[in-house]
Amino acid sequence: MDWNTLLCEDRIRSYKKAGGGDLRTEFEKDYHRIIGSASFRRLQDKTQVFPLDQSDFIRTRLTHSLEVSSFCRSLGQNVSEKIMQMGLDPAFDEKKKAAVCDILQCAGLIHDIGNPPFGHFGETAIQDWFKKHLKDLTFRGQSLDQVLTEQMQQDLCHFEGNAQALRLVTKLHYLVDEHGMNLTKALLGTIIKYPVASTEINKKSGRIREKKMGYFYADREVFQEVQRATGTCGRRHPLTYLLEAADDIAYRTADLEDAVKKGCISYRKLVEELRNCCGDASGPCARMIGWLEEKYEKAIRIGYDKPETYAVQNWVVSVQGQMLTGATDGFVDHYQEIMDGVWEHDLFYGTPAEPMMKALGDIAYRYAFISRPIIKLEIGADAIFQFLLGRFVDAVIPYDTEPGLTMTAVQEKLVSLISDNHMRIYRIYAKGKDETEKLYLRLLLVTDFISGMTDSYAKRLYQELNGIA
């Protein structure tokens, strides 16, 4: 792969560029399109870990995305400087460095923009619902698993927030037409973490690009065009590795910090767990644990009311710096493999930062993600998903059929509640399609609508439709 192609400034829909008064680069324009979008603003009411939390200190998808964006830009600066200093690519210059930083900054902002309400549990709830019900739902006397093609079925059963992000920014966010935010192809290529279809997922292969699906069948033409324009051709865009590393650094450190603030794990238990997970009595992990203890002792000396919180908050900043260094080294050390599209691990693999990254993820999972308060909230969220998916899928199956299937009054009312923008996009892309593909697009219409909801709106709609005051 070549940086001249990878940093493609083209958009799906070309447009007439403004005159000499607008001196922004195409990637800087992307940034302003994202920041000004309602889809980005809605992240302020979407869960990171703790659903519907009232605390001002607990992270939402919005604050998480801002942190990822910041780390992305730092990694872009670090890696670009290394490429130039080490002569890894003689053609890589300051202009490319600026483009890399801008693209990554934007990618961090939108990497979770397609995630449904209630965190990653929302993805699981949608997947499980379709796995359970596709064979029970019928269309013209046949079950949906007989009507839909294999890829259409797998799209629904492996619903993925990353694939939904691509769908949202290229279609669903109605800026001026059906091309969504119409972002640059370099940015679109960067957010495609898994350049495979739902039928090509292979979690056992060990290849990171095949872990999940990267695009829906409905968006195959967009995916193919981005791959062609950026020259990735079935491989990961090199900047995707940096985006993923920034995401890992942000959520693994922040989720643990939030867990401490919520009382899910105490300072002393955290130190104990870190020692158990890292094991090595020396080396980078031991040094980082030592920093945590030093910061706690400093808080005691200064007389902070909450020395545990002070210590963890300050320690997280130090750890993040070490992780940024680890990801930078990982990219540079495997630069040629990444550019050849054959590197199949994350950037922490085999680096001194890897043990601490694994430890942070393991501890956060056990003390936050599967804590009793989260489990209770997820059970409640599941009831919301079960109800909304059940009612809206039932309503859209007979909608827009030819010859027309009879719709009940309630089904018609439910369809009328779906976002006007989503309905407009459905009509544009369903035009001229056969009955099978139109049915598939109507099912995506429901997942588009529900995944676009904020936590509060999903809860409120569930209550209103159930007559709960």
C-alpha cells in the first residue's frame, strides 16, 4: 500500500469546492462535518459502560470518543515523526503527517457513532434477537431464514457497531442527500476495522481483520469503492491499527478509572489484581504498579480526602503515556508488514506494554462489565430491545410490499414513528429492488432506527408504548 493512495481526499459524491476563501484541507472539512452533526451530539446520551448514570464524572460515548480522538492525533504525530526520522518512506513528508493526524482525529470522533444504546450489550441484544426470531418470522408464508440470502441473514445475526458507523456516515446522516456526511474515502477506509463481509467472519483464524464484519450487504458498493480508492483491496488501512490502539488505550484505562469512582473496585484490590495479572516482579509492569503506589502515598502526605481516587486518576495519565509509546513502537517495528497488509495483531502485541494492557482489560471486565449493577441494567435494557425489535420488525415486514400485504392500524402507526430521515433513505435505496432485498432493507430500517436511539429515548419510547407513566 502507498500513502499517496491511502490518504485519498476524494468523496463518494464529488462536489464543487469553495473558492480561495476556504483554506481548509479536505480532512479538516471532515472534522467540521462531524462536530456539527446531530449523530455526533447523540453520543452524549449513549452508554460507555454504566447505562443511564447520573454522575457528571462517568464517561459517555461522547467523552470516550473525544478521548480516543485525542489519542489518535497523538499517535498520528508520533508515528509520522518516526517514519520521517527513520527514513521508513522517503516520500512521507510534513504534508502527509498533517493529513494522517487530521484523519485519525476524525476517525476517533466517529469510531463509535454507529453503536446502539446501552453500550456493547446493545449489539449483543440485536444479534441475539435475530438469531432467535429469523426462523419464526414469516413473509408471504415463508420463514425469513428461507427468504433472505445467507449474507442478509448473517448481517442481522452479527449486527456490528463498526459496520453501522460506516452505514451511518455514508447514508443515514442526511446532510444534503443520500450520501450521509459524504466524508473523504481515506477517513472511511480508516474506520473499516474489519474489511470482510458477515459471511467471511472467522474468529478462529487468528487474523484480526476477520474477527467481525466490516460492512452490510446493503453497503457493499460503498465498501468496494473505498477499498478501490485507497488501494487497501481486502486489507486493513494502516491508520486503522492506530485508531484501534487509541480506542484500546482510552477504554481500558478510563473504564478502570470509572469503576474505581463507582466503587466497583477499591484501590487496594486494584493493586492486588494488577500484581496477580502482571506477575513479573520487575520490568515495565512492576514500574507502573510502583507508580500507582507512589501516587497513593503522595495523596496521603498531601492530605487528600479521597487518596484512592487521586492516585488512580493520576496513575491513569502515566499509564496512557506508556501505552502511546508502546503503540508507536509496535507500528514502527512492524511498519512493512502493516503496509503490506499482512500484520494480523494489534500494535501492543509483543511489546512491553502488552501485559499491562491485558491486565487492565481483564480487571475492568471482572469488576465493571460483569458487576451486579451493570448486570441488572443490562437485563432491563434487554427488555427494551426485545420489545422495540419485536414490535417494529413486525410492523415493517408487510410495509411497502407489492402486491401489498395487509397492515394493521397499529403496524401503520409504528411505521409512522420511524425517523423521517431513515424512511427517506429506505425509499431511495429500495427503489427498483426485488422483494427480497426490499425486505432486508426494511429490517435494516429497524436496526438503523433503534441503533440511532439514545439510551434515554429508547427507555422513554419503551415506556410510552407500554403505557408506563
